[in-house]
Amino acid sequence: MPENLRNPASQLLSALLLAGFAALMWAAWLGWDQLRDVHPDGTETGPYQTWQVVGLGLSLLLPLAWAAARRLAPAAVLGPPVGLALAAYYDWSDDSSGLFAVGVFMIAVGSFLGCGFAATVIHVALSRRTVRGHGH
């Protein structure tokens, strides 16, 4: 069994660091934008623009890749979704309709699936590189 999978303390610390980084990135990319855009026909969109959400996702790739490359897959898959869900909860909890909880759940599930996919792709890519590098 790889050393990092046997060491729950390094997994927990890495997950907490990734969660904190994800929450910080939420604040940097999305937390400041609270106004909805009202269009001439009366419809509303936002408050976030596509570039903000893409920027958030891209900023999470490097730390996720770092964790996945160090065999910290549980931390890579669990840390960012926890941080994003907590940030979304904090950001949206003033919604009196209660529907913010659905959004927070969607953020948690979607980011969990996205982080799982990204960590798997990174792990497979690094495994192939390692196998080829050893002449197998």
C-alpha cells in the first residue's frame, strides 16, 4: 500500500489545505459578485459570469494535480468539494427561500464528480509516464 494512503494524518491535512484553498478561490473569483444582471426583457442572470466560474475551476486544477501526483487522491477528491460547498453555503445562506441548500448540494456533488474525474485522469497519466519511464 502506498505510504500516503496509509498515513491518514497527511490525507487529512492535505484535504483541509485543499478545502481552505478552494474556499479562498471561491471568494476571489465569485464571492465579490453579488448582483444579478437584468436584461431588457426583464429576465435575470448571474450573478456570476462564465469567465468567473471557469477561472475558479482552472485555479483548482494545480493544487488538485499536486495532491493526485503525491498519491493523496482522497484529499484531492474530498477537499475542494468541501471547501466549495462551505463557501457556497456562506455566500448564499441569506436566501430566505431556502433554495440555496439545493445549490450548495449541487456544488458539492458536481465538484466531487469533477475532482474525482480530474484526479483519475492525472493518476492514469502519471502512471503511464512512470511505466514508460522504467522501460516496462
